[in-house]
Amino acid sequence: MKTPTYPGLALLAACVIAAALPADARLLSFAAGSLSGPRLSTGDCDGDGTVDGALAGSLSGRVDEPAALRSARVDWYAAPGTPSVASSELNVADDIAHADLDGDGRDEIVVVGAHDWHVLHLVNGLLRERASGTTTAPLWRVAATDIDGDGRDELALVTLRRGLVDEVPRAAVELVAVVMTPMGVTLSVLDTWSVDAHVGDVCFAPAADGPVLIIETGAEEVGGRLHRLSTTGGLLREEGVVIAGTERLRILSLSAVDVGQRTLVSLGDVTGRVRLVEWRGEGLRSYGVAPLAGAGAALAGSVGGDAQMWIAPFRPGDPLGWWSPVDFR
């Protein structure tokens, strides 16, 4: 699928507005392992009906070193403030996503990095690898949701490439169906969306006509261009694009949650600021900035209908953050 063009499409900037937290807002900071480049995901791995979190990041090695010389880990948290359960060491963990791949009501954890992907699951309170595989192109980002209502999540996988002639980054976003059986895991590409740019992050967001995929693109330090793609019928089709702020900062963390009649999206930029916005028509409505800084955030629903936000440590050794309800006065 070729990169679409947008003749006459307006690029609208979202302004950050000052807002106060509601009186019942709860904030929590708790210890996290010293992982570099942390990536955060939320879901329900133990099937208890409450939100758990997982943090992935690097233990050692530079990003320019071969994957075999690097090490990474996933830490799983049953609830905010609880001790973590660590996975065995991986080589690279560039991104992570909760995903119910087999439809049993319990999320697996999908980890991608370099040319490898891993599926982890919780077994007797421990994180174990259930499946793994390799790809020809390096994997950079992953997101998951059920796009067809069959009870099993599909994946969005981002691969990054450099041009053969120039240094312009090129990215491909693949919508992937997953079949998981006791014999293994099969990945089938449903559709591909390509762009001559770097992708900062992707996330699925609920919408009236089914889940949409939100993708941030940019180049080096300039970006903040958000693309909205429909996933109807397993096809990726562009619906709109906006610029998330006049500063044009790169956004390296995206997450979304349905709150009543609104779909809120968190935008974590390179400065550690996490903004909360709503995509409305051809623009973004900004609600404010999260009360805790971090390397990115993951939004989720919670018991009682209040949304919650987990916030990744901005630096190794910083605590994890948690905020609920995610709202402003």
C-alpha cells in the first residue's frame, strides 16, 4: 500500500490549556527497576478483572551495538505499588503491548525489538515465554486490539528502514492477525501502511465505527504529526492528520482510553511531558498536562469506570507513576 497524500487537508495545532485536577484525584509513585528506554503497557494478564502494568527496557548495551550484545527485561506489576515480577533476560525490548492473542480473557505480553518478537504469559505468578520468532525487518513498535470482535487481539507492528539512496527514514505499519495454538504462533499480515518518515509510536483508539490506529511521524527532533487510520475490514485507510502542538516536538508514547462519550489520548513527548487530548473531527481538544512527568504513559479503564494512567520512569532509577481518575476540572 503506497503512502497516501493529502491535498488540501488542514493541519491543525492543539494548544495546551491550564487545568486543575478534580478533588478526588489520586497520585502514586512507586519503585521501578533501573531500566533504560522504558516502554509501558497496561491490561489484564492474570484475569482478575483489574488493570495490571508491564514495563520493558534495557539492562545493558548501547542502541548501536548488535542485539546479541545487549540485554533487556520485562517487569510485570499486578497493581500500582506492588512488587514486580521479572521476566528472563531478552536481547532487546524496544516496545511492549498487552494482547489477548488466544481469546481466553487473559492478556499475553508482546515484546518487540531488533528482529525479534516474544510472547510472554503469566504462569503461576511468573512471566514465562510462550512463543518467539524473527522478522526480516527490524521491529520498533507494537500495539494491540480486537478489530473484528472475535475475542482475539490483532497487532500493529512498526518496522523502520533507511533509504537505499538517501538517509530519509522509512517506516511500515503492518496490521497483523495472530493465530495462537499449542503448536505455536502464526502471524498473517492483513494490510500495510508505509510512510517516508520515522514513527514515534502507535496506539489503537476506540471509535464509533470500530478501532482506529493513531500513528505519530516525524524526522529527528521535529514531528508531532498524528495520523488517524481506520481498520475496518482489516484494511488501513487514512482518515485525517493533525499536528499535536505548535512546538512540533516528537511524541514517542501514545495511548488511548474510552471515557464515557469521549476517547482520551495521551501524548508523551521527548521532554517528559504527558498531555491529555481528545481527537474531535479535524482537530484535537487539549485537556491539560499529566501531574507526573515520565518517558511515556499507558491509559486504561478501571473498576468503577474511572480511567487511570500509568507513567513510565523518565530516567533509570526514577519511580513509576500512577494517576486516577484521569480527568480535569
